[in-house]
Amino acid sequence: MRTKARLRLDDYFGYEGVNAFSCTIFLYCMFFWTKARFGFNDAQNLLLMASHGLVYVFGARYGGRLSDRLGYDRVLTIGAAGMALTLGSGWLFEHWSAPFGAVFLYTIFIAPTWPALEAAILHAPGKATMPNRLGFYNLAWALGDALGFFVAGFLFEWKRDAILWVPALFHFAQWLWMRWAPARAEGGGEPAMEIGHRGDDVPRAEKRRFMHMAWLANGLGYLMNAAFFALAPQLGERLGWPAHWTIWLTCTLLITRTFGFGLFWKWEGWHYRMAWLQAALWMGPVCLARLLRGKRVDDLRDAERVRPRSGPRLFRLDLLFARLRRAERRKRRRA
């Protein structure tokens, strides 16, 4: 096994932020790109999203084993090179199957990077505890997602194919950094597993039960998020908005999610509250079904109201739906 971290903890957090920024530009904006360039409808975009999710599930599972075998840094280097090559050439093809091929290859290379990043952050020498590292890990990728999707609005307005080759340049920079950065992990503390924290006092059976449900809830949250962005182009079309306006509007989902991660990182009172996790887990499918069946903005707003107000918000959509409703009212007045 070659699992020793070669770089410092802040180096991996920096790689993570750039990775989230670059991946979001393509993965969340690709549905607008496929609609504008290939004329994809809702069903085709959902199929594209499902293809990405299916490949990611298996890629992440076996990618974690690959990082244990090859080492975190080598997997991150290979992943950055593959993502750069895929996006750098993916925008050149005109056939309708090109997006599926690009997403397939891109997901194969991106899937191992996230398990390798999380493991490297936990094993890199430092003084932060495991909860603090994981909390900042979530905050870093959420902030990268929000910034990436916001910038994607400008890129799509300027030149739609830029959502492929611009993140390719960032991935190329990641490859250069991982390829040529000097080793400097020595003498900076201990791995997270060797630093005690408050979670050590939680019974092992409770931890195991909570983690099993958390894995399920995390996958469901990813599904809800991806389905929403896959349908976002049609939502903007119903409102009569250009694509970049819709991108900026839906970006509010990522911005408020970032604030949520920041809150839950600093406030640890939500840890191991099983009832909260169960509420979020069971109400998710109800909200998603209402969202997919809705034909008006008010239907989307009502889907948000279904969720219990006392539980933690994994996806804070109130601001988004409020803006959508105001936009629909303005459109009616003009008509």
C-alpha cells in the first residue's frame, strides 16, 4: 500500500477547491450545453445524469481501492490528467452521442479523485481533528461548487463551449501541481485518526447505524441535486429566461448549501441526531416527486414546504423558489 500523504494538509484542500470549481462548471452546466448544442430535452438530460451517477457509483467504490494500491497523490495526478484530456477534446465532436462519451470518460477519471482526496486529508499530518477536517472538506467543495456554477453563467453567455475547455485548463494546472510539487508533508502534526475528538465517546453501535443511514441519505441528496440541475434548462425555458440567468438563479441553491455546511461545521449539536437524519431521508423522495411533476413555479415552492421545518436543511431552496415566483409574476404582468 502506498497511502502516505506527500503534501501538506492545505495543499490537498487547495486541490479539492479547484477540483470542485472545475467539475461543477462542466457537470452542472452540461445540461444547458446539451440543450443549446444538441437539442436535448428533459428525458435525455435525465438519462445523461443517470449515466453519470451510475458510472460514479462504481468508479468511486473501486477508485478508493485504487488509491490504496497506487497512493493518493498518484491517483490525483492521473485523475487530473484524464479530466483535462477528456474536456479538452470533448467539445470538438458534433454527434449527439458526444456528451454521453464525454460524461462517461470524465466520470471515470473524477470518481477516484474524491475518495483519494478525503483519505489524503485524513492521513496528512496536521493538528486538526477528524470532525474539523471533514467539516472543512465539505465546506471547501461546497464553496468550489457555488463559485464554479456562478462563473459558468458568464462562460456560457460568452461562449458555450468554454464550459469544457476552461475547466480543462484548471485540471491541467492541477496535474502540473501534483506532478511537480515538492514533497513537504514532514513535521506538521499527526494524521486525524491519531487525534482524539468528542465522537470517540459515542457508542460504536450508534456510530455504525448512523453511518449506514448517512451513506443512504448522501446518495439520495446527490440524486435530488443532480435531477434538479438536469431539469433546470427546461425550468428557465418555461420562465422565458436566457440560459445564463437560469444558471445564476439556480446557483442560489449552491450558495445557501455552502452556508448550511458552514453552520453545521461550527455547530456540532446536530451530530448523531437520528430523528433529523430520518426526517431528511424519508421526505427527500416526496420533495423530488413533487418537483418532477410540477408544472408551475408554485408547485416547486410547495415541494419545499413538504419538508419538516424543524429538521436540518440539506438543500435550502426557499430563496430560489421565492425568486422564481417573483419572476413568474413579472412575466404575467408584462403579458
